[in-house]
Amino acid sequence: MKKLFIANWKSSMSAGDVTRFLKEFKNPKPKLAEVALASSFLHLSQLKKVDIKVAQDVSVHPVGAFTGDIAADQLSEAGVSMCLVGHSERRIYHAETEDDIFAKIERLLAARIYPVLCVGENAEEREQNKTAAVLRRQLSVLKDVSMPELVIIAYEPVWAISTFQTGKKKNTATNEQIVEAHQLIRKILISMIGEDGECAEILYGGSVTPENSAAIINLDDVDGVLVGGASTDAKKFMKIINNLK
Ligand code: PGA
């Protein structure tokens, strides 16, 4: 099965940075690697030659009088085929609720865009052994989703995301922690959406770098990665992908 590599550029890139990235980025060697780029809305039109264009967010509303929002149908018109939903930065800085996330997933599915649902516990929740409860709550939106089999899951423990870490010592999830969480997510998915949960794609995200990607992306339980910081550098992102066996 192919493994998916999504670059999440957040709000980090200028138009010039995107141009430079695209010039430097060469198609990866591994045949089983599928590459997707999540640019800001402003730069989606620069990704003409990119097969999988990803948006970082979508409006809960349809096309209409919603100033500042970008609707799923508009993303579809711009050639977007995947969209992140419920990223921890949206949940934290924009107080996104499970209801918002559910609405976004439904809008995307109606516009034939694959939602990438980001889930993951923060440091305090992990310390208090609440990881399973958090994942269950965040995944529960899928119970009522019309086509849950089309939703891609990204496990992104908040404590391992590079941009939330201010100290010198960076926390990264160990392979054991990743495998354990992915297996737990699979179990929860099966209990919520039945057989469809067995083949759901589960990506990992959180401080993935050229140095640690070989160990992570070749794990059987990992169907791909969502890369933030290291994906803004074309060379680093290519190295991450080329570590796929
Ligand atoms: P990071 O970000 O790779 O910089 O930790 C991942 C993400 O937030 O999607």
C-alpha cells in the first residue's frame, strides 16, 4: 500500500518561498510514496503541477455571505483534493469544537474532498492517562459522518509538535508510543464505524525530520506522515520521503 507524505506549511511560507520549494523539489524515488502539499489558501494556485493539493482548513458554512471564509466547493474549484480538519492549532487558537469539525468533514465530503482529521492528546492528558479518552472523543465525530471510510486520520500528539515546544529539549514520540496510539485509534475506529475502520489510513505527525523518518514511516502501523517544520525545506522533505523503503 502507498504511504502518504503531507507537507503542512501552516502560515510559514511566502509566495517566493513556495516558488523556491517547487523549483528544488524533485519527485521522490520510492514508488510507494504519495506526496501532498498543504499550502495556505493564498498559494494554492502556485501548486499547478502538484497532484495532491491540500488545504489547511475549510469553512463550516456553504458558499454564501460568510466574510473571510473559504467554502469546500471553492476549495474543490481550486483543485484541492484533501483538507486538514481539527488540527491542534485550530482547536487551540480558534476554539474549534467537535461540532465544527463534524460540519467541516461533511462539507468536504459533499465537495468530494478527502478530510484529514487530526487527533491527539496534549502533555497533561498523556500524563493523566487520558490519551484513550481524548482519542475516543475526538474520533466520535465519525459516528455520524456520512462517508467515514473516506476520512484519513492523522495522529498528532500535541506534546510532540515542534512548534509548540519552546524549550531546548524537543519531545518526540517513540516508535512504541506511535504504534500503541495507532493501534488504539484502529480499535476505536472499528468500534465506531465497523469494517471501514480496518482499512482507514492513519498518519503520524509531530516533529518528523530526515533524521527520524526512516524509523517512523517504515512502521507497518503508520500509513504516512504529516510534516510541519521540516516540510518547508524541499531538501529535508525529500529526505524524509526518500527514507521510505
Ligand atoms: P511539526 O508539525 O512537524 O513541525 O511537529 C506537525 C504538524 O503540526 O502538523
